[in-house]
Amino acid sequence: ERASVASLLSILDSRINASAPVSRLPSELLVAIFTCSEFAEIEWYEHVQEHVQQAPRTVPWVRFSHVCRRWRHVMLTSPSLWRNLILPLPPQWARAMIARSQQLPLTISYTRNRSEISSEWNLPLDTLERVKSINLLHADSCPANLDALLCTPAPILEVANLYRSTPAQIRLTPLFADCAPKLRELVMHDAPAIPWTSSFICNLVSLNI
């Protein structure tokens, strides 16, 4: 009887929630609000990171998915909410975000306060084919698989800001497998001289080695 009553109360609560004005917002508008909240979280963390012991261990705005079933459904079924990876994240989070982003272009960046990360870490990717922008300029350590990634095609890559803490290990022949037709900005800090035989070099607007 208690279980039946609890079920009925849950149904009643759902009906009450559905009648609230916020529940009538279109899913597209909710996604826009969540996206704004995501960037607000990033800006907040960048502002206070010197006073924060650890970076968030998950995507901060995911807590909105705990508000109600509809919000959770909207978040889990909106690929655009999962295409911005602020690293480092726990591997299972990074893999889940890439999977939920479906085939949308990815933006990968790295926050500066990374004292909790080990010296050996990997980007959660096998290739750069889905990456539109990658910014590791302020990384405390170089991803172990970065050399291998930079030798893969990057057909939609537009911006690449990279920091190399171990430049002697670079083997980039050819860079991006000679396939980065949309690349416009390339920064490689502390990189050695690279033989520029790539056909896309003439398309660069900004180059800083």
C-alpha cells in the first residue's frame, strides 16, 4: 500500500512539475541556457582557480540533469552540450562526452590549474578527424599520445595551440598527415624546427613556433 501511495504521489508530482512555466520552455531554449551555464562555469573556474584546491572532477553543469527527468533527457540527448572537452577529465567522463557528442566537431582545451594530474596522461582520442579546435598551450605536461595524434589527418581543424614540454621527442613528418585544409592558426611553444613540407602552410593566418 505504501508503494502504491508513493507511486501515485510521484505521478502527481510529475503532473505538478509539468504545469510549471519553466516546464513549457522548448527543448532548444533549454539547451541554449545550459550552454550559457557551461561557459559561465568555465569563466568562474578560471577566475578563482588560484584559490581552488582541485578542478571539478566532472562537467560542472551536469548537476542540472538532477533537477528533473525532462532536463536530464534534454541534456543526454543534445549532442551540442557534449562537444566541448575541458581537460583533464576522468577517462570515463571524457569517453562518455565524446560518445554523446555523436559526430559534432570537438573543441578541446586545458585549464591551467592541473596539480592533480599525473605526468603521463592521454588525450581521449585516436585521431584528430573530429577536432575543430585544440588548445593545450597552458598544459603542465605533454599528453603521452600527442605525437601520434599530430600525425593523423585533421580535416576540420581550424585552431591548434600546443605546448611541448619534451620537444626532443617530436616526430612530425608530415604534420597532421599533410591534411589540415582548414587550419588557420597554429602555435607550437618550445617546439624544434619542423620541416614545413605540408601543403596547408600557405593557408595559415597565424603561425607561431
